[in-house]
Amino acid sequence: MVITARSAKDEIDAVADEIRALGRRAIVAMGDVTKEDDALSMVQAARSEYGRLDILVNNAAIRRQVPLLEMSLDEWREINSVILDGAFLMSRAALPLMIETGGGTVINIGGVTAHIGAVNRAHVCAAKAGLVGLTKAIAREFADRNITANCVVPGKIGGKRSASSGASPNMGTEILRGREGEIGEAAGMVVTMCLPHAGFMTGQTVHVSGGLYMP
């Protein structure tokens, strides 16, 4: 496994150590998903260490809160650059290696606010909604090369939040399960979509939100 991040080196090293403690291989590749050269470098790290890349999870995001009428173009572009441009650049860098080695899967991590809206997060809602379209485009364009693409949309997930996550948004919607989700419940769906028995699923958006949103 290759774990990537733009900053917080100590935290990402700790995650790699946890994976190694389970008897698995893990390496760290620092980089900025908004930069083409960094995206290529992070994919190259997988090639160098493992000789292949079977799974790409696009999870990079920042979630600032700004009223739309006060939002600058730079603030709009910052969020979209990380969430949407980053997923595009990482996918574009990874797909050729997947094709070369016979296939793979792309998982984009969406956001429930893209489907139900949120106050002061127009930029985040728009960027996360864009991931749904990107997912469908990849699924259709690369289906004949044994590549699947799906989008996992977590709802309100509890636990420690990073500084870039911002406060939990006001969604004004009831969680039918009556609680916030657990990290493992969202991560478990990502794992499921990467297993062989999910090979017939592609182009789909799957919500893990305790009924917060029901398509």
C-alpha cells in the first residue's frame, strides 16, 4: 500500500506503521495532488515498490466554510483544485499503469453534502458532486480495459477530525440510524468495492450515511 499526503508527515508515518504492524507492506509518498508532477511521482512510487497499481482511492479534500456571497474566486478554486482537480490528476496518472497490468479499480470518496446541500459549503458541495460525474466518465471510458470506478459517499462520520475538515456542517437532516457513523463502516465499503466479488459494479455512487440521504 502507498499512503500519500501533502503534509502531516508524522501522522501518515504512524498510519504506515499501523499497517506494517498487521504484517502488511506500506510505504509513504509525500506529494500535492493538485500538481501534475507530484501525482506522477506518487504513482511511480507504487510502480517502484510493487511493480503495479491495482487500486486508487481519491480521498484528498479540504472543507472550509464560507457564505457563498462572501466566497472569493480563489477560495472556490482552492477547494475544487484539491477535491476535483486532484482526483482527475491522480486518476490520469494511475490509469495507464492499471491498463499496463491488466486492470484495476478507482474509488472516489464523495460527500453527502453534494446530494443534500449544506450552508456555507457551496464550493465543497460542487466539487464533491463533480466526483460523481468523474466516476461515471472513468467507468464508461475504461470498462473495456478491465477497470471499474465507483464513488463511496460517507455521511456524518464520527471520530477525530483533521484541521482541514472544518466543523461538521449543518445539514438539517435526520440520521435514521440515530448516530454518527464509524470510520470502519465507511472504510469497509471502500474495501468491499475493491474485492473481486464487486467486479460487476462500476459507475455507481454508494451512500454510507445511516439513512441521512436515500436516493
